[in-house]
Amino acid sequence: EILSVDSDPYSHQVVINRGANDGVFEGQAVIDDQGIVGQILHVGTISSRVLLITDVTHAVPVRIKRNGIRLIANGTGNIERLIHNHVPHSTDIKVGDLLVTSGLGGKYPEGYPVAKVVAVRQDESRPFAQVQSEPVAQIDRLRYLLLLWPEKPTKIFSSKDDVAALEESSDVRS
């Protein structure tokens, strides 16, 4: 649950009622029932600070759900707007396209909704198209959030010795 909202108009952060005692860790993905909200910035004992995706210092690797093209969603400091820089004019992107997490970078799992494209301006006098989107999470109405934990890592065998050690430990001898 959200305990407080940062009053600084240039900083998009909230404080939640979970911390180190609950297993929260820095960089942990935070979502709501609609999509990606942000990530844990700082962990205290019983509370944590969440950096929202709309903060100017936050960026999320995304892809267009319709065709898989990858972009970066950057916060603008406006809770209703994300921008996408360095998008070539030839990119197949349309107003209404859903942007989902790409899974690149390992911060967010693949396929979670992030934003919907609301504006695509292809002014040929500029080097790149200007693309803006709106977060699917209602950042100004957040109350309850969900924290995502990574799946438990599976052992990857790097050598024949690892495989032999596993086989030895699992041998059943009578």
C-alpha cells in the first residue's frame, strides 16, 4: 500500500509499506493491476521508495506488441506522458499501439503492459520521429501495488565436471 507521495513536482516517487523485513530489494519491479508502475529505488527496514516510470530519470525497454519493434520509454516528469527518443522515421508505429516490456535488461519480465502510443510526429526536418505514449497504469491514482520477484535461478551446467557431480550426488546405491 502507498504510504506517501513525493510532493516535489519534478520527482515522481512514492513510499510503500514494505521493506527489507519483507524481502524487498533495490531495482525490484513494481506493477499495479494495469501494468508497469516503476521500480524500487531505496529499501528501508519497513518501507521502500518507488521510482515511477514517469520520473525523468527512469527508462524502460519496451516493444510494440503488434510487431515486436523495440523502443525505450523515458519518463518526462509528466504523469500522463512517456517519450521515445531516437525512433527512425521508417519505424512501423501507430497511435494506439500497445507497448509492453521487452524483457531486455533483466529488470522487468517480458510482456507486461507499459503504455499506449498517443502521438507520432514524423517531421522530416528532424532526424527522428517524435513519439509519445501514455502509461497504462494510472500513476496519479495508485493505492495498492504489486512487487515482482524473479524466478528461482536454475543451475546451468558449465562443464562436464558439473554434470558428473550432479550424477554422483543423485546415484542411488543399494
